[in-house]
Amino acid sequence: MTPEEQKLVQERQRARARIMAMILAALVVLFFAITIAKMA
């Protein structure tokens, strides 16, 4: 694997990791909102 290809793969992995983090954060916020709504 050439250094350029390696860089491309790492960038793709980083982008995927960022998307997964956003999805996880959105689920946490959703769960929190549902919990608050149930208590109210």
C-alpha cells in the first residue's frame, strides 16, 4: 500500500468515526429527551 492510499484510508476511517460519534450523540440526546418527557 502506498502512502497516498494509506492516507486516503485513514481519512475515510476518520470520517466514518465522526459520523458514528454524531449518531451516538443524537441517540443520547433523544434518550435524554424521552426520559425528561416521561418524568414531566
